Amino acid sequence: MSIITLTTDFGLKDHFVGALKGKIISGYQEAQIIDISHDIDLFNVSEASYIVGAAYNSFPKGTVHLIGVDAELTKDNRHIAMQWNDHYFICADNGILSMLTQKIIPQKIVEINIHDRLPEGSTEMDAFVAVACHIAKGGQLSVIGREIAEIKEMSELQPIVAADQNSIKGYIAYIDHFGNCVTNVTEKLVRDTAKGREFEIKFSTKTIKSVRTNYSDFTVRENFTIKDYEGDKLAIFNEAGFLEIAIYRSNPQTVGSAATLLGLKFRDVINVVFK
């Protein structure tokens, strides 16, 4: 049984997600469909890139990942399918996959060219479904597209290391359900740039002086328990390998979160400063 994952900005109020799954099952009844997320901010390719990059590795090799974000086919927004790290990704060429290709060179990329073979009135998602079902059945990428060498890069996904190697400028790339703020700065980039030096994270007028190993990595001593740290700001390298700013044990619905309490929002600048 082949796995097809779905990541979209469709939400769950309308019929779109259900209809998309119905089309996949109609094209390949044996497919196992798994939702990654349908709550991507509308047309937010940066957020989609982070979510897919954080989730894909939890699936077995050969999984097909269909990404329906900013997927309209235009002259400047072609459709592509990519084999990368033995996974397959189907999406528009709008920069979504550039976070992945920074890490590992793709095995093969094709520009999808089957649109004129689909029934009249077919949508972008119909093309993606046809390609996903084809690949899930073991079909070759060369059948559904023309091989290409490069895809669009998303410049905002690129953190900048200062010329003197004393700082890294990044930005908030994603705010999760808990209000934790994920940056576009990877642990590898920080370690490689630090070369053993200590560092601190600066944003707005605030500073976090160290990175903790996990959310509850606080010193517990007599008359001062872990509960006393609730509400403290912290930074960690999350499971996806990115620098994340959080508030310990925060609740966005009641007391607030890193996003609200620290005044952070999507695309805000953060700096990693080395000592």
C-alpha cells in the first residue's frame, strides 16, 4: 500500500479536502492518505516548506507528498514533481521545496506536462492527483514530466551569516499551535558558525542567553521547583533542527505564548550573536 500525504491551505470548513481525497481514492483505491496539515496560512509557501520539511522524514521511503499551497498554474508558477531522499514531492515551483534542497541534492526533478491530457475543466489539484496516483503505483517521473535541473529558491528562507562570522541574521518562519516561534536558523548553521564559541539570541529589545536541551531544561533546587519557571522565555533546537523561541508551559488561550508575550510575528528578525 502506497502512502500519499496532503499539505494544503484549504482548511476544513469547505469540501475541498474531502473532494481531494475522493479524487485520489478514485484514481488509486489502494492509496493510504495521511493529512499533514490543512491549516497552512493562505498562500504561505514559507510555512508550507517548514511543515513539509519537519514532517516528511516520519514517513517511509517512497511516500508521495502532495502540497496544495499557491498551486495555481501560471507562466511563472509551473508544476513540478521531485524525487528527493527517496521521497516524492508534488507542488508548484514557488520555492516550497527549496528548504529541502538546501540539505540534500534532488535525485530527479521534472516539470509536469500532462495538463493537456486531462479532461476538460480539470483543476491544478486534478493534475497533482493524477501525478500522485501515477507515482504511488510505481510509475516513473519521466512519464509525467520533462526533466529540469533547477527549481525556484525562496530567498527569505536563507539566513545570513555576517561577513565577520560574528552573527547570523534570521527570521521567524513559523508560529505553531502553542505559539512557539520557529526561526529559519538551523542548529547545524549555528554550530558550524560558532566553532565552539558561546552565543545568545537577540530579537527586538530582548535577549536569550543560552539554548536549552528541551522545554523543561531548568535548574530545580530546594524551595524552587520546575513550576516556578512557568512563563520564562527560552530557546531550543527543535526536532526538525531549527532554532525555536518559546515560553515555558504557556497557553495561547489563557496566559499567552511566545508570539504574543514576546511580541513576535511571522518574518520578524532574530539575530544569533557569537561571543
